[in-house]
Amino acid sequence: MKAEEIKASIEHLLKDEKEHVSSIVELAFGMIHHLIAYGMETKYAEHKDVHYGIPALLRSKNDDSIAMLFERLDTLRHGRWYGGKGDGEVVEETLKIIEQIEGWCRK
């Protein structure tokens, strides 16, 4: 699964997370996109190959909490990629989002 490959890359970057915040968040965004596609396919036999429209699709299936996690990580991603302020707890929050979405996939 592509998400596992991405997770291994994130774990490698976590060894020096202060130097790789933007990369970790960007990889996490790609990882959760794959996880959500997998979860949607196994739960509902449908998914989106692009990130646009994922929150609406999740909400249409009453998976509002996962939609909000996706949107939150997208916000963190924009802040790291285009901004760069407030790195503080970003990696920790990103890892929690990954954990929650992985849990949703296993349900």
C-alpha cells in the first residue's frame, strides 16, 4: 500500500523533525489521501483519486470527523508550504491526524 511507503519516509524524516516540518506535513497529506481512498473503497466501494472534493464525499457518508481531519491537515499543509510560521506543535498534530485516520480505516 502506498500509504505504508509514505509512512516509512515520514518516520525517516522524524529523526530530525525540526529540519523537515514542511516535508513531513506534505508527505502526511499524501499519506492520508491514500488512506482515505482505501477507507472509502473498503467501506463504500467508491473513492476519489484527487484531493478536491474529498471532504464533501466524506460528509455525504456521514464521516464528518474524517472530513474535518482532512481539512485540518490541508490547512497545516498550506501554512508550512506557503508560510512557515508556527511550526511548534505541527508535527505532533500531524501525527495524531494520521493515527486517527488509520484507526478509521481499520473500523
